[in-house]
Amino acid sequence: MNIAIITGASSGLGEKFALEIDKSRDNIEEIWLIARRADKLEALAQKLSKKVRILPFDITAENFAAEYTNALKTTKANVRILINNAGFGKLGDFTEISPENNCGMVRLNCEALTLTTSLTLPFMNEGSEIINSCSIASFAPNTRMAVYSSTKAYVMSFSRALRVELKSRKINCLACCPGPMDTEFLSLAGIAKGSSHTFDTLPRVNPEIMARNSLKASSRKKAVYTCRIFYKFYRLLAKILPHSLVMKLAGT
């Protein structure tokens, strides 16, 4: 059975990825939704026409690897799409953010993403796709988001290197890089209106369009997808200017 797996599927971009796959990917027979909030996954499943498997996992938990691997093995999964979307960020100076949150970002955004990919790859074949939710924060370091930006820089580097390694297996890996979206992420990150002049003025990204275009870019074997001209220009600036200057220009 051809399967698509989405972590962080309970809301925001993860939910839009599920809806878009359900609508546009005829080769997918079943969608696996992974997140901690089972009630949110149940509500999303009701919106999907394809067969759905709900896996209310905490992908940072010690038992995740065994339970997830068992699900893959017992179903003899043929994973055509893996979307590593789970992640979170916190706004604030490094010393203002709790050690639990600073280290939690690393565990979820980096370690759990790496583990999920490693566990899934044995069940992927030629033509399969990996999409890693990255961020425009990966383009350069950002003050007041030191750890979050660093975790997304890891996701970018990991995705690019993995894509080259997997070319011989004809499996693509895409880093999708949205800008700010009006989803739960902003409130959980502590980015309420007025808390950051930069975030207040940045153009918003439509998560539905982001999901749709990321899947299209992935099907075309692209390495990175960045939304909107504004953020494409920022990505270019981050390549050609010293990061010390980019940080001053960006601010938070």
C-alpha cells in the first residue's frame, strides 16, 4: 500500500499537507497522521477521503522508535511521501528562554526529524519523496531566535546533503521554507502582535499555498522551495552578504 506520512499533522502546515495530498496525489492510498493530539487528528481524518491511520505519537518520546518501526513493519509500508513537519520555536534572547524549551527545540526540530527519517528510509523506494519543513530562519542566524534558527539551519544542511546521497536510489529530499504563517506556531512561539516589530511587518504566507507548492516542487525533484518573492530575495541576500549584516537588517 502506498503511504504518505506526516508528522506534526494536527494543525497548521501539517494539516494543509494532508488535505493537499488527499486532493492531488492519486497514487497515495493511505495517509498516516502523527501528532500528540489524537482529537485533532480525528477531526482532520474526517476531512480526508483517503484511508487514514492515526498515530498519536510524541516523536521525542523514548518509545517512539519501537512503536513507529513496528507500525511500518506490520503493515509492510511502502512510504511514497514522508513529511517531517513537527517542530516549534520560541522568541526571546537565549537567556530568557527556559533550558527546557531551548533543548526541546533541538530534540524536536533536529533529533526527532533525523530519527524519523532514518527509521522510514528502509521503507522507501525509487520515486519516493521526503519533505522537511524548514524555514526562512535557516538562511542566516537570527537574534532572539538563536536556537530556532540554528535548528532550521541543521534541517537545511541535512536536507541538501541527504538529497545528494539518495540520488542513486532516486529518492528526492526537499527543504520547504515558509515565512511567518498565521497558525498556532506564532502563539506557541510567543510571537503575539506587538512582541516583535519584524514579525508584525513581515508579509504572511498562506499555509495552503505553501503546502501545495512544496508538493509540486518535491514532485519536480527540487532541493529547496521558498515562498513569495520577498523571501526569495531574502534568501539571495543571505547568500551574498555577510551574516553579521543580514542579522542587523533582519532584526527581531
